Amino acid sequence: MADDILRTSRTTVLELVHETYLLHEAGASINPDSYFLRFPDKPNSRVIALPGYLGGTFDKIGMKWIASFPDNVASGRPRASAALLLNDYATGSPIACLESAGISAARTAASATLAAARLKPAETRTVSFIGSGIIARTIADYLLVAVQGISEAVVHDLVPASGANLVRYISEEYPITAKFVDTLNEALESDIVVFATTAPTPYVTPATEFHPGQLVLNISLRDIAPEILLRSNNVLDDVDHCLKAETSAHLAERLSDGREFIDGTIGDVLRGEIELRSDRATIFSPFGLGVLDIAVGSFVLKQARDAGKAVEIENFIGEEKRW
């Protein structure tokens, strides 16, 4: 149900994410640190809790509980699975539990697309997807419609069969050329480069040079050597959140012993309060704010209720009166 709503509401999701970033920038949200549950015998797997409160017209509490198990990919299963719990702000009572992997992918894609629409080069003809899973596919669904002028998509993945699937999908769904490339360097030449991988540490080496004006959507956060960030424009979704958990931005802070390399946030960009150097590439690094899930999840809940598709569990809350 959620996926059906999201598939037909991409413009609305973009608007919701835009509104949420502005609310967050204005201090109308509470977005604590995410909590990472890790496992000694599964070092590449984790489950993350993202609690938050979003004010404005949303006025809801929520928490996304999202599992990332990359080994699922080898057996053809999605890497991520998630649930979103929403609570009423007036009483604190839980009001809904939603399947949330699709909500998470949609808000991630909308975030990347908002950044691309505002930060893309003046002439944007090519986009590369490094990584070809559900996140990359969802970003393609948003970006290839909202960002005008793109005529070619390039895909690179360490698993060629997966990359071929994304190439086929783009070719069938959108009136542009799509191709798979074997080398990372070839994929790094596009006007917009999207990183959507499960890489735990940087593999794009310090010697790599992005071009002035090029836009890099650093969605998976850990692909790029920190030295590259230090010679680029840097836009984050939230500075404190991004500078932790061994992200490329976190490593750049350590390497430079400061935060001077950060130019601003996506909220600054949306409010027109940031100027970037034209002689540098721009890197957008979104840690992924839980309040975005609250915004999109609240919309999905309302749509499901309006369509009579929400399932009410009677007597879920045992006692609703003290006496």
C-alpha cells in the first residue's frame, strides 16, 4: 500500500522533504543522534534507530527502525528493511506502524533530487549511478523526471548483473540512453555522480579529481576519500549528524582538524543563503534525518486512511482511561 501511494506521489514527496528541511533549519524539529545496533559476528550489518519530532503542520513524534544487512543482496533479497512508528504529539500515544523501507528510499531520493535541482551544473546532460540497488533505482525515478536536460545515464556496479538490471530499468522507463561501464573512472566523468553503495570505507582515492561545477551526490557517505572533500564545495543536511560514524565528511573533519571545509546545509541552499565556488566540484552529503521519515510517513498514513486502506488493530492499547 505504501509503495503504491509513493509511486503516484513523487511531486508531493519532494514538496514534503523541501518543507521538512526548512522546518529543521528553522529549529522546528528535534532530531537526536541515531542509535546503531551492531553485531560482533555480523560486522557489516546493523540496525539503526532514528527518533525525532517534527513540528509545523506535521506535529508528530516518530522513530524509524531500519535494518541494513548487505549480505542479503547475494541471495537476491533487499539490503534494507524498516518499520516506522508514529506517535501523537498531544498525548504521546502510538497512532500507526508503517512498513518503511519504501518510505526511507523515497525520502532519500527526494533529498538527493532537491540537491541536484539546486546544485547541478548549468549544462547537465549525464548522470552516473555508482551502485545499482533499490536506492539508486528510486533516485533515478525522482531525479530523471525533476532534473531537466539529462540525456544519458551511466551505471557502474561491482556486480555487473545488478548494474545491467538498472540499465534495463532506466531504458524502459525513461526516454534517455543508459549504459553499463566496467570502470569506476568512466562513471566518475558524468555531470552528476550518484554514490549509492554499501561501501564501509573510501575507495575513491585522494588522487581522483572531480571537475569544477560537477555535482557529487554522496548518498552512501563513505565512498570518497576525505582529501577530495577538502578541495570541494561541501553541502550537508545536518553538520553534527554528518560528522560522525566514519563518514567521508567525518574523516575530512579529522584530517583537517576543523569544519572550515563545510560551506553550509541543504536548508541554506533552499533558502538561498549560500554561495559556492565555481572553480570547485560540489559534494552533497546527507546523513539522512529521521524527521524526513516522519514527514513522508505522515503523508502515507493520511492517504491510506482517506482511501480506507489503513488497518486498525482493535484494543491494541490496553487501557485508555486511568480509572
